[in-house]
Amino acid sequence: MATISFPKFAAFTVLSTTYKTVHGHPIEVYTLIPKLLLENITPASQSQSSSKPAPLPLVVKFHGGFLVAGDAIYEEWFPQWLVDYTLQHSALVVLPNYRLLPEANGLEILEDVHDFWAWLKTDFQTYLKKEAEGVEVDLGKVLVTGESAGGYLSIQSALGSSGGLAKACVATYPVLDVSSRFYTEEYEKAILGAPMLPKEVLAEHIEAIEEDAKNGKKRVVTGATPPQRLPFALSIVQQGLYKKFLGDDKILDPFQRVDDVDAKDMPPILIIHGKEDTAVPVEGSEKWVEKVKGKFGNEKVELILRPGDHGFDNEPSITLEAPWLKDGLVTATEAWLR
């Protein structure tokens, strides 16, 4: 069993594999298995008993980074409360990478999300049997989560991209209102205190991509550990170019996509957002929740607003014992594990 070590994931065994290949570039997915579970599981080849451990629930988490930066296994964007939550429920965590803007577009990213869910459904258990004999999963118990752009992808999964596998969704400060002025117009934007960046930062990168394309080379980027590529991400938003690089297709806009979803096909969604978010304006979550409640009623979506900027829940003070979080997770947890 090939494993990787990460301090925040000390309670897990971390596996890595490829779920698809694009233009010769492998796209990785990581699996976190609680070590205590592994210690208590006897492989079938060594067991004298006919009894089998119960299949385990799954948490699928998409990373953030404006769809431009970030990496699935980047620990700094994995809040401690989520680590504790998965351990509390003896769940496996699955962390897929995906193609990034601006080398890819939004449809290509959603294609990766779709292909990941297809891999999870058809190949994941076989992969586990080889890498962690005795570990079985319950694909009827899948919760999808993510922060920022990962929140966008988790909600996209809940709206249909998971193929019905996602039974609940927890999205933290998700990018939702992609057609808003914040993402489509250029003006002074103090994103997490970062200065306005020279346009050349992004322009030179785009020129290099276009030059490669002229020479028949397709650039594929599927992971970048921050601070790598964060200047590109900030510059795209500051210049109001986000929607341009994402694309105009209806499916890419959660406000439009929800119009085509039936209530029976959408799992419960919990959105958590900081009131002073400078990277993803909270108004996007407020407007989207209002729209969903107008269509489906109050049962399908819940919004928790808390003091703080982008990533506020990564503070050590935010634990599962915080009443707002403990109570807020009840509906999603019940839908996930029932």
C-alpha cells in the first residue's frame, strides 16, 4: 500500500491514484482512510469469520482556489472541524483534483467532475479492494463538500453532476453568482487584502498558453499548491474576466442550472458563509438560497451566516462543538447517513 504523510491528516492513511488522463496528463484523486478503521479490519483472506464490517460512508471534498489554483491534498484549506467530522462518523474522504482555469474552461472542469463521480461509482470499490483489503464503502451514503470554488463544484454535484450519488451537500463560502458584477467587471477589489495586480501578470500567462496552442500543445494543469497561481486567480477576478474564462453555458451558472432541477433530485444543501467575505461576496449565497427556497421551499437549503472573511472556519476556534455548526450540520448529516 503506497501511502503519503501529511500532518493534518495524521489520523488517516492517505492513498493516491489517477481517475482519468487528459492529453497524457493524469488527474489524481486521494483517499483518506481513518487508521483506526484499518487497524480493526481483518482482510478477508486472513479472516476465519464469515462476518464482514459494515460498509463505510464517504465524504467527497472539492478544493477551492477560484478554479484557478489549489490542490486536492492541500491541508491548509481543509478545516479541522471537517477532519473531526469525518472521523466522528468513521467516514472515508475522497479528494479529487480537476483541470484548472485558464488552461481549461468551465465545461472541461465539469467534465472532470462528471468523470470523477463515474469513477467513484464504477471503479472505486475495486481500487480499495486492491489497496486496502477489507475496506468497503456504502455508495448510498455520500456527502459532498468544498470551500469557495470547491463549494461551487460541490453544489454543481448536488444539482446533477454526481449522477445522484450525493445525498447531502455542505458548501462553505461557495462561488455561485458567476454573472454578478464582481466576476464580470473590472474595478478596485480588495480580495483578502491583496493589492490590485498589474495586468501583465495574467496577460503574459495567457500569451504563453495561446502560443502553445498554436504549436499544437494543449496545456493541462490540475493542481498547484498555494501560493502558486494565486496571482492568476486574483488578477482574473480583479479584471472581471472570470465569466469569460469559465464560459457562458447555462450549466455553468448555478442560478440557471437550478431551474432545470426537480426537487426529488436535489439533496439537502447547507451553505456556510462569512458576512465580511472579500473573496466571494456573501450576497451571492444569499440570492441563490432565496431563489432555491422560492422554488423548493425551506427544506432543501439552509444558509448560515457568521462573522468573518473568506476561510473564517479554518480558525482553530471553530470546532464541532460550536453550537451554530453542531446544529447546522444536523439535517445534512441525517440525509447523508440514513
